[in-house]
Amino acid sequence: MSNPDSATTPAGFSAVNDGRVLRVTITKPKRKNAVDYDTMVALGDTFLAAAEDSSVRVIVLTGEGSDFCTGADLAATAAEAQRGITSDQVMDAANRLVKAIVDAPIPVIARVKGAAAGVGVGIALAADLVYASTESYLLLAFINIGLMPDGGAATMVAAAAGRPLAAEMALLGERLPAPQAKAAGLFTAVVAEDELDAKVEAAAAKIAAGPRRALELTKKALNAATLTQLDASLAAEKSGQTELLQSLDFIEGATAMLTKRKPVFGV
């Protein structure tokens, strides 16, 4: 992970290491940075490798273009099934990525523009610091296509903002604009779009100059105090989501979304 050059992978992300700061960018702007199985596996590999690189002090995670990450790429589902990739494997890849971010022994900063939706919510909130632009938003849209939240989103939203807001986001499937997300404790800071990069870079530079072991133990203590139920939540999400991915409601919801019409559930 010590190569300072940029490397864009076939899996749709780039990783640039400038010495102490590893910058990871999802590079699927035409898909609004929706992630498929291969992308989640490769991103997980990148975070796990960074954890073993003693030179890295901080990771900055973002998405190319106008959005952070709009969740799972449903358009890739058929191709994945043809390759023999199961729903269990997709859920395992998502859970592994979120755990790799949470368990990384160095701080992770999420830079959020536009949408953080679906599993993108879990990916963003798994970071230690989340800086967002004023026009960005969180969206747990799973219920709109017959699914349930995954990526640890239920636990991480509830840990920061409480059960009522977590239930509202998960059960109504509506956008939570950045100012409200900040007020609820889900974002570290919200700034104008033209100030976002400077805010992220200032935090990354300060952390990069810090003591790695102290950063690691501080992060570990904070997670121990706030995310004690994450493993259980990920297991429950995998079990429930794997069931729902086989349901008629999901088929209806996904078809409706891809054809831009309103779904009709339970028919």
C-alpha cells in the first residue's frame, strides 16, 4: 500500500497513497457509485491491507462525481447470478467491507457529496469522521424495494441518533438531508460544497501527523463504547436480507425501480 501512484482497479475504485494518507474513491459516477459484489470485495481487501501498512495514518473514502454511494448495483444482480454469486456471498462482502472500515486500526474519514443511500449509508457511517456537503443526504431506501437495511446501518444510525430516527429512516424510506443528519449526530460536520475538500484535507493532515498507536487505541475504545451490537446486527441483517432477496416483493420492487414505476407489493 506504499505506492504513491494512483491505481484504478477493474472493480471500480481507485486507491492513492501519498505516504500517510490513503485516498480511496469509488469510481462509478455513471452508476452514481452503486457498488456490486466485486467492488465490495476489492474495497474490503484495500481496507484490510491498509490496516497492515504501518505508514498509513488515515484513510479518506469518497465517491467520484456527484454522489458518495447509492447502494448496491441492482443492474449487476443478473450477471452476478450467472457467475454463481449467491445472496449470501453478496451480504458477506458488504458485511466484510463495513467491518474492515470499523475495525481498521487507523481513522477513516468519509467525504460525502450527494447521496449516501442503501448500503452506502452503512459504508459512510462506518467511518470515524463523516464530512458532508450541504446538499448531501442519507437514504435508507430498502423498504421501497421490499428489503431491509443492511451494511450495519440500523445499528450505526441508532447508535448515533437513537431508535426513533433509525425507525423513521428505515420504515419510511425517505431522505434525511445533511443539516438534519448533522443535528442528529450522524455527520461530523456539514459545509458548503466548495469548502468540503478543505475541511476533509485539514482533518486528514492533522490525523496523519498523529501517533498511530494512540489513534488506534482511541478508535478502539470509542467503538467499544458505541458499536457493541454491530456484529449481531450484521448477522441479523444477513439472515433477513437473504430471505427478502428471494421474495416476490423484492422482485416487484426491483423491477419497478428499474422501470421507473411505483411498486405494488403483496399482490
